[in-house]
Amino acid sequence: MSRARFDHARRLRGSVTPPSDKSISHRAAILGAMASEPVRVRNYLHAEDTVSSLEAMRALGALVTIDADEVVIRGTGLRETGEADGPIDVGNAGTLMRLLPGWLAGQEGRSYTLDGDASIRRRPVDRIAEPLRRMGAVIDATDGRLPPFTVHGTRLTAIDYELPVASAQVKSCVLLAGLMAEGATTVVEPVPSRDHTERMLAGAGVTVHRDGARITVSGVDELTPEDLVVPGDPSSAAFMIAAAVLVPGSRITVRATGTNWTRTGFLRILQRMGGIVVGDLEDAPGDAVPGHEPLGDLEVAHGPLIGTVVEAGEVPLAIDELPLVALLGCFAEGETVVRGAQELRLKESDRIATVVDGLRALGGELEATDDGFVVTGTGGLRGGTIGSHGDHRLAMLGAVAGLASSDGVTVDGMEAAAVSYPTFTDDLARLLG
Ligand code: S3P
């Protein structure tokens, strides 16, 4: 396990291009493998999680070539995945584990087992098993709800499915299964969540119909995705943005980052806290389903913050950045509250417990609640040691906390950052000059 030290920083200056979007890269790999014609993906994310996706597609029979500036996926077509020899290893990738079964469930007469690392084995799959069973698939999971699990493919029946919790992963899984089913499959989301799957399907020739909270796709014979360009990941950019807001004297430019409105909830929360972030963010497109992903540059500067309340409806649009909201809250004036975020307990670590305990150990005043946390701003953090628990976002949270702290922070398990942001420490070092 690698230890890394992040000392109190003088300031961050210059520009950074965040790594490519992890969510979009996973989807590009899967849709590329589902396609009948080769798909070129530029700016694919080369990180541990998304390498797992490419390996999984190879295991299913796709040919994948990786060049310096593009990944080319020669897929198997929708209904002709190969027999995998042995379990498909999803590594640490929850998105791969929850999206892929939607496609596999429609492979008539074939069975696939999915497994991953120790953290994946603690993450439930009942949320996808339930709708897939309703569509006719048979899913055998460990203890009824955990990996390793086996998907027995069949001829699927279309369903109308109301998501019990807002989850882009579950929504995407059902939509992919809907492509394999006869008739129209509808997913109803309680509140909006990231819509990359819908956009990519629309760009691949599928009619994706949105009517408020209802999203409908019908069974298709083939997918014809256009060549794709993956924007920078706003969830990775968020760490640099938070560092620039927190460290006095900072002013940075974040280049070519995704500005899809379903991913910029954190920026809206930060702006409400008084954070200086200037950029052209996408407005919600209403019921239209754009076939592309917007991107742009952001200017960020240090400034004082005030506490805020994040309610359940905002949570899915900022889900992976909520640990950073906790950190910002430590430096803000007044109280910062996050509610309706019980999903955080099911991420790469129990992010309510690991964030609250981790930041407390650095001198923060935080209380965990069942569905979020309450932070009392004290104007700063002392510093100390934080463990990543193998969670990439916790490792990077510790690093940013260190730069903004008075005494610096040691992160135990910094290697976890490679899951989504392999060049994190180098990019940070460059901004610190
Ligand atoms: C993701 C959706 C979110 C997010 C995860 C990636 C996706 O999970 O936390 O990191 O790519 O669809 P849920 O949809 O389960 O909340």
C-alpha cells in the first residue's frame, strides 16, 4: 500500500485537463461491443476501472485495439456474444458490473458469471437482478444479492419499471435490456440521474423517448454508434476545483471537462456556497435527448465559502462529489448538511462512514446521519492521516484536504486513485508549481 504526503500548499496556478470521463468510457466500451460495425473511441479513459471494461468486452468476443490516441472496438453485434471461458472480472468497477448484465440477460441460452475485487464483492446487485428477473432472466447471486453472480440469458419481455432509488446504473441496465426485448421498455426515475446511456443510445440510432420522468426504448436489431469522443471527467475535475477554491491565492483553468447538466450538480452546490467557478454549463434540455456530450473550460479561484443544504433531489447529480462537499463544509462558515444520500453507503466504501471518520481524524467537526452528514464549519482543518479504504475518491479527498490543512495530510493507500485518475498526483504537482 502506498503512502503519500500532501503538505499545506501556497497556491495552485495554471491549467489542467482532467482525465477522460469514466462513466462515458464504460458505456463506450459496452456499446462498442454491442455494435455490428467497428467503433472508434477517442480520449478513452486508460484507468484501472475502464481497462476492466475493455478486458470484459474482449472476454465476450469483441476485438479491442488500443492505440495512443484511440481505442477501436470491433463488436460482436447485439445477440452474438461469445462464450466467456470463466468468470468475467469487473475488478473494482461497479458501473461495469451493473450495466453489462442488461445486455447479457438478452443472450438466449448463454450464461455469464461476473466477479470482482473484495470491494465489489460487498456491493449489492439485487437492484439490477430484480428488474432483469421481471424481464425473464434468471440471476443467481451469492447470498441472493452479492457478486459473484451468474446471468442466464433468455428471450426478454419488455417492462415498465419504476426505479426504487435514483440510480443511473440501474436505469442504464434496464435500458440496455430493453434493447434486447420485444416491445417498449420504460424506466421511471424518481429524480434525474446522469443520462450518458440515453445520449449514447440516441447517437447510435436508437429512438430514446423521454416524457418527464419516463424514458422508453424499444427492442432493436442492431446498434450503429457514431465514433465517440470522451470529454474530461467532471468528477475527477472536482478534486482540482475544490483544491483551487480552498487554497488561498489559487486561480486555475480546467480544460475540456464535461458540462452535461446531469454531472454538474457539484458546481451548482459550490457556486451556492460562494465558490468562484465560471464556465458555460449546459442547461437541462427538457425532454429532448441530445445525441452528444457537451464540454467546456472552467475558471476557478479561491474565495470564502458559506454552508449550504443539499437535498435528496440534488444528490444523484452530485453523488460522487459529495465527499468534497463535506470537505468544503469544514472550511465554510456555518453548517453544511447533506440529506437523502443513503446511496453513499453502497459506493466503493461506505462513503458516509469513511468520509465522516476520515475528516474527523483531520480535525473536522462532522456527524454522520443515516442518509448523509452534518458538517460544522470551523474555518479549516488541522491535518493528520487518512486511509483510502481502497476507495479512489477517498484517497484524492485526503490529498486535497492536505493542501488546504495547516499541518498537512498523509494518505494511506494513495494507489487507489488509479481507479479513475492515474495521473492525479502529477497533475496536482504541476498546479502547485
Ligand atoms: C455511475 C452512476 C452512479 C455513480 C457511479 C457511476 C454511472 O452510481 O456513483 O460512480 O456511471 O452510471 P448510481 O447510479 O448507482 O448512483
